[in-house]
Amino acid sequence: MQSEDAAGYTYLTIPPNETLRSCIGLVVAGLAARARIGVAGLEEAVELLEGQHAAEVPTHYRFYLGEDSLVAEVEESVAIRGKGEVGDSAGWRTVVELVS
């Protein structure tokens, strides 16, 4: 991953099935190893991300690997109102930042 544009992210969608929630831990552990980040704080990071998993709809995550860092974000729906526009748009919220 070279740049922080859309092509520089790794995306993960987890269905609203509680048994699949643990997949987030495998992904974060693999990306942390790739970024050569130590395991300190990894368990807490996974717990935070698992806590974002929705029970009703798929949860969308994206990850960015920088130099010695990992950023994990979750997609949020944002209502748009104004200038004659009404609808929904998605935004990303940073949940975890791990650095070595």
C-alpha cells in the first residue's frame, strides 16, 4: 500500500452474523504483523473493532498500512440534508491507530 487514496486501503465486510465477528481479529493480527507492529495493545484494538460489528446489517471496515502503522476505520452512514438534497452518504470513522 503506497498511498492513502482509495487504492491504498484494504476493505473487509463482515455479515451480521455473530460467529463471524472474530474474523476481524485475524485480519488485524495479519496486518499488524505485515506492518511489523508489536502485539502490545492488539487485543484492545480487536475488542474495539469487534464492538463496532452490527447485528442487523453488514459492517464495513477499511485498513491502511503506513510506515510502521496501521489505521482501522469503520463505515458510518451519514444523513444528507440541505440544498435540496435528501439521502444517505457513507463516511469513515477511525477506530484504531496502531504504531510501532
